[in-house]
Amino acid sequence: MMLNQLTITEAQVGLRAKKFSIVELVTACLDQIKTYDHKLHCFLTLNDQALNQAKVMDAKPDWSKPLFGLPFALKDNFLTEGLRTTASAKVLDDYLPQYNATVYQRLLNAGAILLGKTNMDAWAHGSSTETSDYGPTLNPWNTAHLPGGSSGGSAAAVAADMCIFAIGSETAGSIRQPAAWCGVTGFKPTYGRVSRYGVIAMASSTDSPGPLAKNTTDAALVTAVIAGVDPCDATSSPKPVDIHPQSLQGLSLKGKKIALPQEYLLGEAKDLVLKAAEVFKQAGANIKNVSLLDPKFAIDVYTLVQRSEVSSNLARYDGIRYGADRSAFSYQAKNRSLLGTFALSTGYYDQYYKKAQQVRTQIIAEFDQLFKEYEFYLAPVSPGPALKLGTGQDNPMFGEIEDRLVEASSVAGLTGLSVPCGFIDGLPIGLQITGPQFSEQSILSAGYFYQSQTKFHLQKPKL
Amino acid sequence: MKVNVAHLAKLVNMPLKPGEIAKLQAGFDQTLKAVAHLNQLPLTKNKATFQVTKLQNVWREDKLQPDRGLTQKQALSNAKKTYQGYFVVPRVINYDA
């Protein structure tokens, strides 16, 4: 096995046993990027200091740091001091942040090494990475297909073994859907579990940073580092972090009730999700069909809330303090800003924005009721495998429709995992395991259990 | 419901390219028609949710945070036009009018 293919745990064991050095590990990732990124276009900017940092770390190892010497990729909407950060938008083409996002700072403090910044839908406005102002990322399993998005560059970089792990952010599906389409493990923590400070804002009431990784243990290891209250983000949760990557095994599923929402069993992915549910059933879980609000309502709520919050968040780009002027915005940003402004305007606020927030209350109440009885629910992340390039170009609601099976959980601020659960036509399918707010340990344990019983997450694309 | 795209673009200060008004108009019509599903739900008694983890009144002391603030040099470092340590902004008042 090549070093860049290692998981976090495998890399840590090898580094500590001196089987290879941090320089060798970083070099293996950089070589993989050099060989395949011209084909896949996962990265927008590389950190030219990565190797130097590796040398310094090799000279003075500090294994007390939880991610010491591990190279990672970071979605380009996380601010990195002195390193270009664009959110894949030409408005920010030459923007050099003056400070670090909390997530990035915590990863640096944990000893991780940044390889580079990954491609995404511009401003995270999309589910394909096709709306990047710098051109699309391609799916490593089949380059005629989309990687999903908006964290498509991070998901494809993990799938193509260009890094040991990556960071993405999710507003509604932007970690889980590209993870599903690229066949990697993606984890969306509860809203507020991970700080948004220094993340270029999309929809502030649902934006949630999280990891894309090679398995659930790795996702847990990274989440444990980046989670926790941050005085710089008033919406981060003061609850103590209850994530223990070393204790994911040993989850007893005997008699546990797991829900299968019938409205979510859509498309080609349905049969694979039912097979995945069998794996939990074999371990003694009690799988029950349940009924939830039709996902079409979640599409509507998410569309209105997100466009409204986008219109507010994009208002700050004036081209005076940083970035280009507003003529540099591309089409999707205009689409969302204008419709959001409309939904918030006098006379239409009650009809659109307020109504959406009222339905959001109903969605939350429905989940509260569900989780009184059930540990979590299982469903497809997306109804089918990765769509072909160009599919989303002419549909003004492409992303919202593609993400319909994860939007309700996002507007309710739940935590959810996407794990590979099979393949259709050579393209991976993702299973979502979604639970109540702050149930990270339980959801990650369920993912760990599923991956201990299956091998889908071990399959690699032929590049 | 017909959205006045040109008026909205002015409010949002968003310059549009030729052809974009028609494309946006068609997209808005489609989107607003789709989200009209929400009217099928009887919700008048529901409160609106703005913060999902129910945090309230998160305050900090109103004092400088030296580890968070930017120096003047840092703050100006990305500006295209500066003058004697200040941002240069476009003129918004037209004296000749």
C-alpha cells in the first residue's frame, strides 16, 4: 500500500514506529496530487510550505498532538492566514486572509499539515462543484460524472488518496452528498458543534464544518479535534464535547430501535439502503418503517432560508476592503442574492421567509418526536449515484432537489454520517445515519459498526 | 407572483449581464412556483425557528480582544486603494447633480 492511501490510524502507527517519516508521507500525497490533479481538479491552491513543515516536525516529533504530521486538504471557504482563499469565487481571486478559521487553527494546533485548498461550488452555492468559478472537479470513479458538492474537491481528494483526510462544510448536504458520490466517509456534526469562525458564510443558521475521511474512525478523530465551543462564534455550543474516537466499538444494537423513513426510500439507492438496514438487523436492532414529512417541504424550506441568508451574507462584498467589485459575481450568486432579498422584503417576508421558518419548526418537532423512540434513522444520502457533468446547469434548484434527503436534517441542525453502502454502474452510493442533535458518539459508533461488517469503504477508484 | 428582477438587482447592488434578467426571471418563476408547496401546510400557530440549538443571548464583554483584532496594516492589506492608512471608497454623493 502506498503511504498516501493510509488512514489516520495506519499513518500514526507507521510514523510512531518510524517505518516512514512525515516528509515521506507528505511527499506521497504531493506526488499523488501532481500525478492526478490535472485530471480531477481537486485543488485550487497548494501550500508550498507543506514539505518544510514536515521536515521541522520530523526533527522534533510531538506525538502528544492528536493529528501530528498528518497531511490534509481544506475546502477553500476556510480562511488560512497568508494563503489564498477564494471559496471558488472570482470575487475573492486574490484574497489573502489576515487570520485563520478556528477549524484550521485547531488542526494546526493538533499537528496536522495543510496540503492545499480544495475546489467547491462558488460560495458553496451548489451540489455539484460544477459552479466553481475555476471549473469543475471530476469524480475519481468516473470523470464523466460530478463529484457532488459543494465540498466536491475535498471528497474527490480523499477518494483519490491525495490526502489522509479533508475538511468540508455543509449547509444542507455539502459534506454528505459529495462523500456519497465519491465513496468516502463524510460527517456533518450538529449545528454549532464545530465553530464557523473564519468560514466564508453561506447560510449562517445551518453552516456546519466537518470531516471527509477514509473511514468512520478517522472522521471521529478529526471531529474530536475541531469540535467545541469557540468564543469567536456565538452560535457554537457550550455543551462539553462528547466524542471518543477510541470507544466507537462495542455499540450494542440489540433491541435498539432504528427508523426507516418511507418517504426517503427513493430511487436506485433504495435497495442498497434496505440491504444496509439488514446489517443492523442481524446485530439485533429493531428496524421499523416510519413516516416523516414529505422531503419536498424540506426542499422549499431550505431553498427559502438559504437564499435569504445568502442575500445577507453576500451583501458584505463591496470590493473596497478586499476582493473584486460586485460585477465579478457569477450567475448562481446573483440568482440566490436576488431571490433571497425578495423573500425577505416587505410584503413577502410573511409569505416566504417566515413561512419557511414556521415549517422548520414543524420539521424539528417531528424529529423530536421520532428520536423519543428511535436512536437514529437510515436512508439514502442521495436517491442515486453521481450524475453526469452538465446535469445541473439549467435547473435553478438543482442542488436543492439533489439534496432533498438530507435537507430536513440540516434545517433541524441534526448530526449525520454518510458511509459507502454499495455501487451502481461502478459509482458509489451513500447510506445516511442521522440522529438527534449532539448524538455524534452514537452516530459515529453506528457508522463504525456498519464499516466493521462491510467493505464498501475499502474500495478505491481506478485513477 | 412576478418578481421585478431589474428592481431587485438595483436593491442588491448586483450588476447584471445582458440576457441575465430573462434567465433569472424564468428561474424565479420556477422556484416560487415550487416553494408554493408550503401553502399546503396549516402553520399559523407555529413559531418561526431562527436558532436550532436554542441558544439565547450569547454575550461577551464589550472590550478589546487583542488576540482577535487586526492591526491597521493587516486590515488594509487586501484593499485595492488606500490613502494614508485609510480605505479609499467610491464617491457616493454627486455634487454636480
